[in-house]
Amino acid sequence: MPVYTLPELPYDYAALAPVISPEIIELHHDKHHAAYVKGANDTLEQLAEARDKETWGAINGLEKNLAFHLSGHILHSIYWQNMTGDGGGEPLEKDGVGELADAIAESFGSFAGFKAQLTKAAATTQGSGWGVLAYEPLSGRLVVEQVYDHQGNVGQGSTPILVFDAWEHAFYLQYKNQKVDFIDAMWAVVNWQDVARRYAAARSRADVLLLTP
């Protein structure tokens, strides 16, 4: 029985146009994200078979595959919810996301400073990867992470709350090789209500993830 399933999109394929074309949304969700879900489920089955037969010759590759596909599934599941056709701007107290706005200002000095850092992190990923705003529970602050592939170069324990997909499949059909233009355009569809809910949830369960003396 599959452990992971592909989530439905919270909007139709055309909802994020013109920032992201309907064709990209359809291919990205129905093909690429679906492949990560299948990859995670297939790898779990292969690991179960290895345990049953006590054949561990492929363990390194299987563990790497599980991290890759599962992280891809998780990040994409956040990605779809992080966007809305009615989004953009910046988080403001009058919109009910004042705690997130305050946390961004405290962690990065200003929204402008945060926006510049996340934009650069996403746009300069070498090869395939993501730019991520994450809650880091040890310090209780927000950090920007530059994620390679889906799982590399991240702080253990951090919780992603806003993700920018910088893989070519996320933009190439529309933006060609202009990754910077795509990342700049992404700010117009950020769903700050979703990001704020993720921030509040991450803060509320921080002590469960990382116990401190």
C-alpha cells in the first residue's frame, strides 16, 4: 500500500498566470511531483525487501533515494500551498500576519533585506535546488537556506515555511534560462497567509522537535 500520495492542487492550472503558465503547473504537479511520490513509495518497498532478505548491498543508494524523493515530495507539497493568484506584496499586520512580519524584521533587519537574501539564494543555486525560508528551533529565529537538489545543505531541525523552486522544470518552458526573472516574479504570488500559518505551527511545536536543557 502506498505510504505517500500526490496532493491535489489548491487551485486550477491557470490560477497563477501570468507568473507561472498553466502548462508549467500541469507538468510540474502531475509529472514531476508525482514522480517524487512514486520514488519515495518505491524506495520504501525496496528497503522492506532488503530487510526481509537481509541484503544490504544497495543500502547507501536506497537511503539516498529515500531522502531525495521524500524531500522532493515534502517541498513540493509546501510549494503549491505557498502560492496564490491573490498573493504578493509583503506580510503586514493589517492582513493578520503581523507576527510573521515582526519575525522577518527581527531575523533579517527588514523585509527588503529578507527578500534580497531569499531571492539571491534561490537564483544562485548551482544546478538544481530551492531557496527556503525556514524556522530554526534552537535559536527561535528565521533563516534562509539554499537547498541543493531537495535535501542538501540544510540545517537539521529547521522547518521550511516558504519555498521557491529553482529547478529548471519549474520555469524553463516560460522563462528559458532566466532563473533570476522567474524568482523575481515569484514574489507576486506568495501566499503570506499560508506562510504565517506555517510559522505559527513551527513555533508551537519547536520543543517537540528539539529538547533543550
